[in-house]
Amino acid sequence: MTLAGKTALVTGSTSGIGLGIAQVLARAGANILLNGFGDPQPALDAIRGHGVKVGHHAADLADVAQIEALFAFAEHEFGGVDILVNNAGIQHVAPVEAFPVQRWDQIIALNLSAVFHGIRLALPGMRARGWGRIINIASVHGLVGSTGKSAYVAAKHGVVGLTKVVALETATTSITCNALCPGFVLTPLVQQQIDARAGDGDPQQAEHELLAEKQPSLAFVTPQQLGELALFLCSEAGSQVRGAAWNVDGGWLAQ
Ligand code: NAD
């Protein structure tokens, strides 16, 4: 299967899951527009190794004007976005009554509203070209709750709902919209939670306890595995998967 000639915009792809997905799509021939904070050079080099066109735009997706600038850049530099992977996301853990209001607003803006803005800006071009794939990286927390994660769980449930509506509104077209719902993946986002849990104690013990609480496989999901599933959703075989919230979670939701 080849994605040659297609362009994938993967938000939040300077590290973690986004970078893993971008690498698999690049391996299949897609041109890649990266987004995210920090030094983009290692990610750019990793993608360039696949011989595809690659670029980076550092838009802060909590800011609507910057999202619009990102899509204008995609149009100008790549001729539009055929595959949109809404991946950028942040986490904050605190009980709801102590949840910092500013962190709530940031999480809703990035983890939910940016997904809406990305979709509304990508869809007209996908409709005009007659093909598109929208893949929203939600979470098992789009389907169940956990203590301390009110903003994250609310945003991710919102993403799963938004995914269903967009899938229905595009149901008769060659554009599909789905959500992936990962369990724990060992990225900087989860490493912060392990470090907070370990405190001065043993990080490996903290890692084991984190998995043992939720993820029966006791193994992390990998960015590569999520990339392969995203690639399947881009294939002809995946073209009637619409509005799914596909959990990849080591058994988390089977309990
Ligand atoms: P990560 O921290 O490794 O990567 C997040 C990416 O988003 C980075 O590239 C970062 O620069 C970027 N980013 C952060 N704030 C941004 C902003 N305002 N604008 C633009 N980019 C921004 O995290 P990750 O674990 O790879 O998470 C990626 C996605 O996967 C998130 O939506 C997260 O909720 C989801 N997810 C993660 C896990 C997990 O266990 N790691 C599980 C389920 C879902």
C-alpha cells in the first residue's frame, strides 16, 4: 500500500505518539507536515530518512489564529492536508475541586477545541479532492474515567463524540473519521506521571504500579503500533471503518 502523493499533518509530532505515527505514514510514502514544540530537527531527520517531503510548523494549537496559520502553511507548502492526525495533547492530574482553572482551559483548548478547528479547516480540501482520513488520538480516557483527570477525560470523551458526528457528516464520501484510544504509552506525557508517582522512590517500581493498576498486559502500547493502525485506517481495507473509537490498551477496557 502506498500513500505516495498524499500529505499527512500530524499535530504534536516532535515527540511521542505523533512522531511514531508520522514515521509509519512516511514509510508508506506520505509527505509529512510536523507540528509541535521543542527542537524539531531529530523528528525532521527521522522523516527525511524515508525520502518524502517533510516540513515543520510550530503553531501553538491552543490558539485558533495559529491553527489557521498552520493550515494556510499546509496549503501553500504541501497543496493541502489529505490525512489529518489530531494528536497534540497535554495532561494535568489533580482532584476536580483543586484543579487549576487555567490548566482546565488549556487542556480543553488543546485536547478538544483544536481537534474541532483542525477538522473544520481540513474538510473543505478533502471534499474538493474527494478523499481524506481524519484520525483523532483520543485515549481510553475517551471511554472511561480515572480519578484526578477531569479535564483530560472530559476533553477525550468530547473527541470521541466529535469523531462520531464527523463520521456521520462524511458517511457517503471517501473521507473517514475515527478515533484511536490508547492505554498507557511510554512517552514524555506518561513519564511525568511515573516520576510524580515515584517521588524519591524507585522509578521502575512506580512504572510497574502504574501499569498494574490499569493495563493487564503490564506492557506499554508503542507509538509504532499506533502508527500501524493509523496506516490501516488510511488503506482501502479501512475505508468502511467510520466513527470508531478503537481501543489499543493491553486489555484496560476488557475489565
Ligand atoms: P508527548 O508529550 O510525548 O507529545 C505531545 C506533543 O504535543 C509534543 O510534540 C508537544 O510538543 C506537542 N504539544 C504540546 N502542547 C502543544 C500545543 N499547545 N500546540 C502544539 N503542540 C503541542 O505526548 P504523547 O503521550 O505522545 O501524547 C500524544 C497524544 O496521545 C495526546 O493527545 C495524548 O492525550 C494521547 N494519549 C497518550 C497516551 C499515553 O499513554 N502517552 C495514552 C492515550 C492517549
